[in-house]
Amino acid sequence: LECGRCRYLRTARACCQVVEALLAVLILVCSSVSYGSTGGDTGLPALGGIYYYHYGGAYSGFNGADGEKAQQLDQRFHLLKLPVARAAMAVAGSLLVLSCVLILVGVLRLPWRLPAWLLLECVLDTVIAIGLVPAVYYFFHFLLGVYNSSVCKEREQLYQSKGYRGFGCSLHGAEIAAGLWGCMAAVAFLLSAGLAGRGYRTVRKLKQKPAEL
């Protein structure tokens, strides 16, 4: 990190952007749990692992009409959660791409050549930080609506009647973690906005007094 371009990676703004990228990856991974769990009664021969056993991939004890009903409820429940899971993954992917682009821009020293870029970055980070707050609220509000739906309640009762646990109508760990990472990302982007504003003042001052460079 001693070369001219890589020195940017040692700055506070670069560290903040790296944290933003890592948080975006964590949100993407956690939200993909809801997206990838399709459910469905496949029986013990299709057991692919503990994860699928716990989240809907292999259920024994269902026969005939109960098996078809379990499969239909799993699929309907999955479709209810699908929109918010896709939205969370899209937001996380966009934040990841944006953070990587900002890191690349800093390494290429564009803010030094064009100080106005730092103002744009400050405004963009502020907008994202503010926007993440209602986004996290909507994420939990939508999921709670799904878990309070009749489909989820019926699904929960069906599995409880067969002695299964882990299918309750409540938020699971990955969804809670995705919301917490989103809150932390909002703080990180707000901090990055402040650092970008400070960087703009520093660059303007140095350009006005080149002897201090």
C-alpha cells in the first residue's frame, strides 16, 4: 500500500467504503436465504442436508393429501416472501457495486483532479444513508405481514400437528441479521458522506496553496 495509487486505501474514506462493501455482501447473503428456500415436500430420499431439512427441503411424516397440502403451503409462503427477498438482494447488489466503484475512483485519484466529485459523493452517500432507514422499516414491515398471513398460520399448524419445529411464523436469524446490517450500512454511508465533505475542503485548500503539497 506504499505506491501512489494504493495510498488511498489507507485513508479513512477508503476504509469506510470497504466496510460498506462488506456490509452489502452480508445483506446479500442473508437476504438470499429467504430467496433460495423454496420449500416443498420432497420426502427423505431428497434430503440434501441439514439446511434443507430445517427450511423445507425434506419432510417425512406427510402422506397423501397432507403431503400435497404441505407442498402447496410451502410454495405459497415462498411466493409471499419472494418480492421483499428480491428487493433486498437488488439493494444489496447495488450498494456493493457502488462501493466498489467509489473505491476504484479514489484509487484513480479522480477526486483530486475533479474536487466536485467529492460533493457528488457526499450527496449520494447522504441520500443512501437516509434511504436505508425506510428501506429497513419496509423490509421488516413486509416480512411481519407475511408471517401474520393466513398461509403462514396454516402452514405452522400443519407442521406442528406432525411434530415439526422451526416452522413458526416469526422472523428467523438471517432476516434479523439483514436488517441489522442495513442499519449499520446506513451509519457507514453517513460517516462516508462526512468524510467526503471534509475531503472536498481539504482538496480545495491544497489546490489553493500548492506550496503545502
